[in-house]
Amino acid sequence: MDQPSQRTYSRLDSIQETEMSIHNEINFLDDLSQSLETSMDTLESLQFRSTPRSRGYRNKEAKCNHQKLVVIDERKWLKSRKKNQYIDFDDRERTELKKYFDALDQDDGGSIGLHELAD
């Protein structure tokens, strides 16, 4: 019988390295799959917990956002035309007033009632 040549040993080593690499890739993919399943479970539980908003609420929210954008556009237009005398408060003052208003508006209703002022 012939002795295995150096080339045969080299090919065997190469095959073993390939098998090891494939095995490592499989382990990596298994870990990744496990991680994705955990992430999907977490995402599904979060979606289940979130309450869908009614159409009326979404419409009200859209109107409110639209009004905010209109005010921002008006303020930009007035500033660009040097009509600052028509702007009631500057941006810093508006931010500060908004903080005070939010502190007084305890029920987040968008208005301050008498019971909130009394407190």
C-alpha cells in the first residue's frame, strides 16, 4: 500500500477546517435565530399591550398638529418680513409659557379648569 502523500494530508486539513467553519456558522445562525425569536416575542407583546387609537382621536391629533404647523409657518413668515411687532412672544418665551401651562394642566386636557387653578 502506498503511504498517503503530503497533499492528501493538506486536503484533509482543509476539509476539517471547512467543516469547523461550517459548524461555527451553524452555531452563529442558531444563536441569531434564537435572538430574533426573542426579539419578535418582545415586539409582539409590546404591540399587544399598546392600545389602538380611535379614528376620532387620530383626527383630533392631526388637526392639532396641523394647527401647530400653521402657527410655526406664520411665525416664520412674519420674521422673514421683519414684522416682529405682530409676534406676541418670542420662541424662548413661548417655550417657558408652555412649561408653566403644562404644569397647571394636570389632566392634560389642553385647558386649565377652575379646579386646576385652585390647586
